[in-house]
Amino acid sequence: MTTFNFLKSIVARSQATLLQDAAGAAALMVMLLVGLHLPIFV
């Protein structure tokens, strides 16, 4: 149960930047997918 409490405290401390971090991770995934599919378009 300590792992759950640890993760819960991390989320509580980073509540302000959680949405920005999620948007950044999504942007990185989009760039990765575009980069992997780029040779198809060239």
C-alpha cells in the first residue's frame, strides 16, 4: 500500500503542471509517429 500512497503524493504535489506534462508527452508521441512515417511521404 505504500506504493499507492507514494504515487498519490506525487500526483498531489504536481497537480499544477500535470496537464502541461501530459500535453508535452502527447506532443512527443505525435512527433515520434510523424518522424517514423516521414520516409513514406518522401
